[in-house]
Amino acid sequence: MNLKIIKDPVHGYIEVEDYALRLLDSPVLQRLRYVRQLGFSFLVYPGANHTRFEHSLGTMFLADVAGRRFQLPEDEQRLVVTAALLHDIGHGPFSHACEPLMEQYLHRTHDEIDPIIDECAGSLLREAGVDPAELCSVVKGKHPLSGIIHGDFDVDRMDYLLRDAYYTGAPYGTVDAQRLIRHLIRYPDGTVLDENGVNAAESLLIARTLMRPTVYYHHVSRIGESMFQLAALEHCAGLTEEEIPQFLRMDDAGCMHALRTSPDAVARDLTLRLYERRLYKRAVYAGSDQVNSATFQDGLSLEKSREIAARIAGLAGIRPEDVLVDIPPIPHEMSLGVRVQSRNAITNFEELSPRIRTLNMTRREQWRLGVYTLPEHREIVTDAACEILHIRKPTRQDTLF
């Protein structure tokens, strides 16, 4: 068996077997070298230019560690490793920034990789002894082995927390991934955590919570995403049904070039603003205590967000494209299905870790509804947005930029 050694800044030396190397060198995975892992977070953290490619490589490494820990048979081990390597090939330009566009135009999420596998990687998988349909099932979370990649303590999350913390410099994503994996025990009816791994598990939950406002939902990153999404919407309005999927399969550079040279003036202007970092500013940045949060429990689609933005702009007497509305879903409560095995009994994780209740309260308090506009329109947009969305008028602290 031939191995290729790849040096990774997060995990060290990663061994890649021949079958995985052939997939790694395929165009569908090489494209991920040019898709940023964190979308527009580089507007906040200059070092956040890492890509989906290296994250896929790191996830594959941890999946291999987990598979060996669980002593999976060779065929299952290979299935898990290849699924981890390919789990992100469905991402569009700028990763999650493109997800609402994919849902609106393609009616799928990035986890639904079946058409990409059929077109680009099916023969390579079959050569490796992996059933493409079974792999897609693992990635979609519909397979008994899916929990390794999509679970309470999955290797996907372990890698991106470590990697995102490393490249942003944020000190909150530290997770002892290998210790956590070592203390996971796989039974036929699910995964159990050894009691010695409770602290490592708690560190992952804390990292998830602290990274949300500082990295994943930082307001500048959200403004960049919202500007990009509006530019893409305006651009796609002039494309044919065949051209839109091609646009959403581009890498970051190709996508931005298409938007900068778009026939649509709004798309061109917004894209130039992103390039030059002349961003919209917060007119409203409201927490759940300022709104009827039940109204926004599931967040808003792009279409609904644009409808509300147009109403706010109309009341303020400005152009619809001068207002962006960003209402993410209210964070769901972390309720872990993982049980903990001690010397005497198996108990629920929540019974041994009362911190989950506190973390859930913190996640809810972190939620923000954002309305963004050009600097010169902030005051009139604040008034209009508060009236239309029934928001308690923000204080000066709420609107600092």
C-alpha cells in the first residue's frame, strides 16, 4: 500500500492512501482549493483565507482516526473516509454564503451531492470499492455511520472549529479532538462517551457557542454575505435556467468575476463595494429581547428578506437595493443524544453536564436581527425598520459600528 504524506497546519502529517489520493486529485475536490471555508469572514479576520479543500482533508483525517477507534471493518472504514473527504463538494462559492441561493434556485442544500457524485466521482468511488449511493446517504445523514460525520460530536465540526480558530486567531475554538475521539465508544444502538471524555466534550460545546458571535455570526461577515447574496440575486435575474446552476458551481474567483462584469448595475456596484470593503452599516442590530422572536423562529428566506427590505426602503424613501435584511434562525437548543458510561452506569450527558442549559441560554442571547444600509441612510432606515418589524428602538450601544 502506497501512502502520500501531506503536512497540515492543524493536524500535522496526514497519510493519504492511493484510493483517497485519486479522489483528492479529482477536479471536483481540487475546485475546493478556491472556495473559502468562512465565506466573507476575511473582511473581519485577514487570515481567514483557508479553504474547503484543507477542511475536507482534515475531516478525512479525523474520520480515519474515528473509524480505527471504532474498529470498523475495512469496507466501512473506506466508506467513512471517502464520505468525509467528499462531504463538502456540494458547496457553492463562498461556502455557506451561497446556501440560500442554492435553496432558492436549485432546491437543494450542499449536503445533497448525488448529482455531483453521479457526474464527477462515481467511477472513482466504484474503483475504490465504495458504493456512490451509500456514500451520498452517509453525507446526507441517513446512514448508520453518518454520526461520525454528522452527529453530536462529529469529525466535521471538530475540524472546522480547530481550523477556523487557527486561521482567524480567535482563541475560542480549541478542541482536543483526538482525546474526544479516544473516549467515544460505539455500540449497535448508538455512540457512548466514556466519562473521562466529558471535559473534552464540554470544550467542544463551549467552542461552538463562543465562536458563533465572534466568527460565524460576526456582523461584518453577515453584512458581506448579505451584499453578496443581493448581488447574486440581481445577477441571476438575467440568467437562463441553464446558466444559474453553472454560476452556483463556480469557485470564489469565478463568481466574483461574473458579478463584477454582470450586465446588472446593482450586482456590479455591490461587488465593487465588497472588493473595496465599502460595506453597508448596521441600522438595526436587535436581540431577541427587542422583537417577538417567535415570529422569526425559522429565519427568513432570501425572497422574504427582500420583500421586507423593499417595504423598509419604500417607507424610508430610498432604493430597495440600499436596504439589506438579515434574519437568521433562532439557534436551536443543544440537546445531546450521547450517553456517558461510568464505572457503574450509563447516564445522559445532560445529567453530568449542567453547563448545557447555560450554553443554550447564551446561544439564544447571541441571536441578532440585522438591517443594514448605506452610511448616509442609517437614521431613516432605523426608523422605518423599527416600524415595519415592530422592533423596540435600539439604544446607541446597539447601533455602534
